[in-house]
Amino acid sequence: MKTLPGLDIALVSLGARKTRAALASLGVVIGIAAVIIMVAVGNGSKKEVLDIIRQMGENLITIGAGELKRRGGKMRLTGNVTTLKPKDAIALAEEIPEVERAIPFHSESLRIKYAQNAFRSNVSGTTPEFMDVRKYSVEVGEPMTEDHVLNGARVAVLGKTAVENIFGEENPIGQTFRIEFIPFTVIGVFVEKGSDSDGEDQDDIIMIPISSLLRRVLNQTFINTIYVQAVARKDIDSIIPKISEVLRDRHKLQDDSEDDFTVRSQLELEKVKVETTETMTKLTVGVAGISLVVGGIGILAVMLISVKERTREVGVRRAVGATRSDIVKQFLWEAAVIGFLGGIVGAAAGSGIVLALAAWSPWTLILSQLSIFVSCGVCLTIGLLFGLYPAIKASRLDPMDALRVE
């Protein structure tokens, strides 16, 4: 079987110097393994972020009263705006065909008291549809109903964190606690959801009928949030300008007036979070990729030493008819094989570590086949690039001078 010119000689030469070849490729092995692991970590982080966002609700658009600004690393509404009303939610659902549901929601930090335990916590007033839109489900007890909202019932459904904060180890169902001195009875406890994309605890929720919060507790008519659920994901972008049009008309805003509300879509949130995750992944992969350069320098050093030690061998080959091109090919093949084998071993090691961690650790890692193929190609390229100079140097040795070397 015919081999590529110079490859057979290169393989024989590397076989005679296995330890040196292995040490030369060690930096490449470490670099490739690190890159594959970092890419897997980045892919896993991206999946976790998207999963968290989707657990917050499907096809979701959030309307906030006032301007939404990032403070302390989290999005916060600024300004005391009183124009957003529960009836705005009804109007959005009725006037925009692509809107499946529009849910009024108001959250405020209020005084909570149970027995001798008193503190402040966020209390959320909404309607039963909120649980479907935001993917909350009741684990113990019963959910809030439309009758509770219509009658302004003093009932509450709590998240796991809120239960621990108020009742500790006690069974909360049927217990009565006070919100701003007004008694509310716990009728249900939500299934645990964990943190949202901003790190906020979704289980620290005290949910009561919005009518009870606005009329009985706060004595106000305005709210700070409306959750809009689109019929389909593809409709989200087209719905946003329609939401602005409806709300501006209802709030009687002039053409030159700024919006007194902020519209934020799930697509926008996904884009921001994914871009942040991808940027961090690129930075970590870049740092891991530095070891590839170190590995390439290792190949360069080993090949230069090899050229110096094998000066007589080069002289003999030139004397029996080998051309400069033959010598270049031989040493280039040696460097390329070192780089490629390092890539294969590094890819195997990196893939094995990723699969092991994915199976036996709590971390989410997703192995990228593309990163494996690209890594092997990069290693071959590194071998060629860092082996080029030693190969050219070997080819320029004068045959007579080389033969005289002891």
C-alpha cells in the first residue's frame, strides 16, 4: 500500500522516540481536553438559563408600570406610576387577537405577622390564571379560584420559602396569618420552582386574590405588572407594538409623550441571557486555548532538538538522493502526527471527563461534537505551523557538513 511521501519515514522516526513524542504532545492533550470541557460547561449553562426562563412561562410578555432599570444586578421598576390598571389587562386580551391571556399582577413589600413572628415580605395579588401563565402548581391544599377573586376572599397560597419564613415546621394549611393586620387563611402550598433567571427565589411568594390586595390591604386601584401570554412564540414580536398602542390610547398619552409603562418580552430576556453566557464561554475557552499555544511551543522545541540531534541522519538522506522537499515533508509529518495524536488523546480525555461529570455530578454539561472535530483540526494545524520552521531548518543543512557531525 502506497503511503504519503515522507509519512512512513516520519512514523518510523517517531516510533523510535515514543517518550519524546508523548511529552511533546502533552501540552496539546491538556489544551484540547480543557477546551472541550469548557465548551461543554458553556453549553450546559446556556441550557440551564433557557430552561429557567421557560419555566417562568411560555410565550411571555411582561408589562411593568414605569421604567424598567437594572439595579443591584436585577431589573427593577422605577418611578411611582399609577396608570396601569387591572382593566388594562382585560382590554389587551380583548383587543389583540394574538394574545391568549393577560393577567393583572401587583407585588409589594408588606408587614407579615404570625404568632410572635413579624417581618416584611413581598405579597402578590393576581388571578388564578397566573398559575398557568407562570407555571405554578399547587402541591398541598387547593388553588385560588375565580370566586375568591370575585368575593375578595382573604385566602393565600404560599411558596415553600414563604411557608418556612412564616410557619417554620408547622403545617400551614388552614393556618391564619396577618398581612398589614388583616387576617388571611392559607389554602394551598405551591410546588417548589427554585430561582428565576435573575436569581430571585420564585418560592418566596405569598399569593392572594388581586381584589383582596387592592381593596382590603392597599386601598388602591392601580397595579405594577401585567403578564401577557401570546398564542404562539412567533407572535411575540408583532404583539409588542400593539400592546403599546392599546395602552397609550387607554392612558391618553399624547404623541410626543413617553410611555408610562415598559414592555419586555421573553425573547429579549433569552437573547440577553444567552449572549452573556456565550461571552463567558468564549472567555473561558480562550483561556483554555492558551495551553494549545503552549503545546505548540512544546512541539517546536522538541522538533528543533530533534533536528539538531539528527543532523547526521539528514546528511545521510541527502547524500543518497533525498531532496530538500523530502526532508521538509518528513519533519512536517512528524510534527503533524504529534499534534494530531495529541488532539485525539485530548479529545478522548475531554469527552470522557464531560460524560463522567454529566452522569455523576449535579452539573449540566453538554458535549459538543463540533468542538471535538474542530479541536482535532486545530491540533493538526498547530503541529504543521510549529513544525514548519524546524522542517525548513533541517532541509537547509549542508549534506557534507551534516555527514561530518559526530
